[in-house]
Amino acid sequence: MECEKLILCEEWDKVFPKSEKVHHEKVTFINRYGITLAADLYKPLDAEGKLPAIACCGPFGAVKEQVSGLYAQTLAEMGFLAIAFDPSFTGESGGQPRAMASPDINTEDFQAAVDFLATNDDVDAERIGICGICGWGGMALNAASIDTRIKATVTSTMYNMTRINAKGYYDADDNADARYEMKVALNNQRTEDYRNGEYARAGGVVKEVTDDMPQFVKDYHDYYIEPLGYHERSVGSTEGWNVTGCMSFISQPIIAYSDEIRTPILMIHGEKAHSRYFSEDEFAKLTGDNKELMIIPDAVHTDLYYKTDVIPFEKIAEFYRENL
């Protein structure tokens, strides 16, 4: 299998400062659909021997230069080899057309990251974990339910993207009529896209906020659109996903066998996050005495994107040290 030659930015273009405590390099690997993924690899400067390793991804619509890179770099400072990767069809990774998503392919992206780590000379293949943020928290649980090489999983401020696409927020649109109307609109858009020879984009995070918008929408704006977290390759920061980009999520629910995950799980969510119910409901399905749900007092959804004094990195590192 040969990796596609990707055009990778060699300058530091992250939304967080570069650490002097870790070695950083760009790497690529290929998934089983033949899509080449781009990743940032972070390794402790004083590392010796084979290391425990973590693959990080998310949020849904973000790139590795935003949240997942911050998580990966911080974990490398704490002694792990960590990578943050761009999912298929986004960021610097390959895949056509752009700005598409798939429950299957995106779960495979995590597994492909495990392939890369398991065959890396600096990694102990028996000590590999994953970390999924926001929509990639759901993908991480899905990967953990199928990939026995994953020895420990962390989800942070998790979304279940198939649930929200099929049912809406708080399952408010969980009825056949609402789904039917959504399907009609999406399939009409497919016809238009084919006729026009290009995919219409959904618009991404709102570019201007109004007083009557929900607070979490304003929070997304403050991260993705404002200088705090804006990145030109992020679909959240720019034109968004293709309108039909997440269509298959409606009828392909993930995490069907979460009750069969035998490996340790740590789920983290903010007390005041609008998305808290995703973690609580998925945690309730887990079995075994090696699962934990950690609720961060007063934190909202996006606080766990970038606030290093809110993200419980010490707890995350401790969890990985104990289970990898």
C-alpha cells in the first residue's frame, strides 16, 4: 500500500503554542479504503525505549491544528507518544470529494491510526489508546467496540453524531415524519449537486451571532470563527460540511455493541454542556468495573476544547498510565 503524496504545511500553524518539551513531525498513513491520512506526531524529547501511544481526533469539523493537537502535544509532554490526525476528506488528509463524513470510514480512520502506531518502532504495540473529542468521542467508542488492539479509550465532551443527525438535539425530531422531510431535502440536494457538478456546502459554524441564539451556538462561534480557534482548513471555521456530507448518519447508528467493550473507558464532560446527555446516555450502556464518567463542574461544551485549566489532563494521563 502506497500513501498518496499530500501537500503538508511544514510551518507551525496550530492555534496553540508549540511546546519546547516535545519533538514534533508530520506523518502520513493509509486506511483500508486507500485514503491517506495526515497527522502530527508528538514525542517527549527525553523519551527512551518503546512508549505507550495515543491517537487523538476531533472535534467534528475541526482539524488537527485545533483541539486534537492540543490534547496530543500535552499528552506527549506527560510521557506519551501521541498523534493528532485529520479525518478522511478533511484538513490535510486525502479523500475525495472534500468535506464528507461517514460513520464507517471515520471509525476506520481511528483504526488506521492504530495500524500506524502498532507498527511504529518507538511504540509499544500492546500499549495503545485513543482519545476522541466531541463528535469523535462517539467514533472513539465505536472503534473501541470493534478494535481489540485499543487498550484504553478517553472521550471528551462527546457527541453521538449518528444520533443527532437522525433525531436532532435532545431527540426532539425522533419521528418518522421529521426524518422523511429531512431525507426529501437531502435527496433533492443530491439531484442539484449532480446537475451542478459540485457539492453545496452547509455553511459551517455561524459567522455572526445574535442575542436570541442558544449559548452553545455562541460558544462554537467564539472558538471556530474568532481568532481563539479559527483555522482555514477547518470545515467548522469555513464553509462547513457538504449539505449531503452526513446523510448516511441517519440510518447507520454507531456504538451498537458498547456493552461489549471490555477495555477501560474514561468519559469526560462539562456539567453545563448542552451535550452532556450524550456522554451520560452512552456511559449508562457500558458494562464492567473499568468505566468512569467524570463531570467537570461549571464547564460548558467548548471549555474542553482549549481551556488547559479545565481539561483534566492529569486525570487523563493517570488513566492512560494505569491502563496502558
